[in-house]
Amino acid sequence: MHIFIKMNQEIEIPEGVEAEMKGNELVVKGPEGENSREFNLGKINLEKKEKKLIFSCDRMTKKEKKIINTSTAHIKNMILGVKKKFEYKLKICSSHFPMTVKFEENKAIIKNFLGEKVDRKVELPKKVEVKLDKDIITVTSVNKEVAGQTAANLEKITKVRNKDRRIFQDGIYIINKSGKLI
């Protein structure tokens, strides 16, 4: 048996941040940049009134409640990102072979990883900024998902396979996620 509830959920838009609905797409602008995301919510309505974003649904089940809560979390991350960019820090560790990391246009090139002659390459999204300072790589973006995925791709490309992980500890490792030490 389904229990239907009528529910409204509001999200406050802070000062210095603008939100605009363009069809199903929400565009959030702030001092650090612009972030957009498309929401296909089905029976749920998302609208902007004054300085609030309002989710409304007439006949809501658990499924709609889950969708609203997930979308709310995405919107809060969008607002945080345009106020202050998300930052991930990675450390380059090379004990056996000196590894060289370069960033060209929208690619990361890793040379001499574990003594390999072939370079390892990773595509970088356009929405992300990557800086290299000695052995620390800093990945910043207004979009949390893009910054996190870029950091994960850099870590994944240097994963050691078919060797003893206790001895071969070379690689690129995430050490800081948006202010949280790992």
C-alpha cells in the first residue's frame, strides 16, 4: 500500500549567488564561476521564487522523497562550489624510479612510472584547473564531481599491478579532499 504525501522542500540561495532555471537546467552563478546541471525529476516540480528554490510534489512516495533529497544535495554542492571552489590535493610518490608529471593543454602525461618506456596519459576536463608544485598536484573546480573524478583518474592511472604493493609504493595518491585530510 502506498502512502501519498504532499510535500514542499526549500533551499535558500545565499547572497552573492544567483540561480536561474532554464527549462530542466539549473544554472548557479557566484563569485568563483558558473555551474549548471540538468534535473529530470518526473512528477516533481522545481521552481525559483525570490531567493529560494522550491521542490514540490502532490502525490509523493518514498521514491520521490529520495529524488528530492538527492537533488537537494546536488544543488547545495553547486552553491558551495560557486562560493568557494572544491580543491583536491594529490602527492607524487616515487621511490624506485624518478617519475615526471607534466600537464599540457587538457592532458596529464606521466613519464618513467616504474621505469616504463611508454608514457601514461590522462584526459583532463575543461572545467578543471590543475597546478603542479614540486610533488603536490592541486585539482580545483566549481563542480565537485568533476574535481573528484579528475583526482581519481590521476590516482587510477598510476595504480601498481602485478607487483608487490608493500615494496612498489610508487604512484599518485589523494591526500586532501576539499579540506578533509585522508
